[in-house]
Amino acid sequence: MAAVTQQMSSLPSGLRICTTAPDILYLPELVFGGLVWILVASTYVTPNNPLGWVMFVSVFCFVMTFLWLVIFACGGHKNSSAWATADFIYHLIAVTFYLSASVSLAYVTINMKFAAAVSPYNKYYQTDIAAVVFSYIATLLYFIHCILSALRWKSF
């Protein structure tokens, strides 16, 4: 138990980000966020507004998560408590954004079900279903990362 507490109280750098509890989630967040981005970009965009929000959230979180991964891997954080706070705040924002985007995407997909009876829209409907599933998985990953980042921030 002491080793876990000691590991949570310091920010990792280098390859240690692949072994610590919250930071190991960076790669799955990138994968599932990228899948949401790709699937929404390849679907029929109607209505524009909710899917535009989903694209913004998936691209924003993908880029920011990649930047966090690079900063932590390069050791640019210097193991300060300010970075632990920023990590927690970023993941809290990402959870909030992704949850709102996931709900919007699910709503659009449910409404698309009626248009899916027409054969050209069936492919887009199935793509949207996959995007909804991956979006909720990404939301869950960001939520778990947020909780673990909060625990690490409190232990600083």
C-alpha cells in the first residue's frame, strides 16, 4: 500500500507514464478519441450543430491528450503540484465535454434511426452507432483518469 501511495504522490516522466495508474490511460484515450473523430468525420453530417460539437470535443481532447502525453514523457512538468492540479482540471473538463458530446451524438443517432430505413442512410446509421459506443468508452476512460488524477492531486 505504501508503494502505491508513493507512486501516486509523484508525477511520472519518461517511460514511467506507461506504468503508473492514471497515466497508462493516455493511450486508450487517444485510440478511442481518434476513433470517435474518424467515425463522426466519415458520417452524414445532419444536423450540423451537434455533430460539430462532437467533432470539436474529439479533436480538442485528442490534441490536448497527446500534448499531455508528450509533456509527461519528456519530463517537462518538473514533478510540481501545479501540474498535478492542471492534470486533474484538464481531465475534469474532458469528462464534461465528452459526456455532453456523447449525449448529443446518441440523440442524433436515435433520430437517424428513422432515416436509416432508406438504404443509403443505413451505413451512416451503423457508423454513428459505433461512434456513440466509442464516445461513451472514451468518456469512461477520461472519467477514470479524472478520478485517479484527483487522488494523485490530493496526495501531493
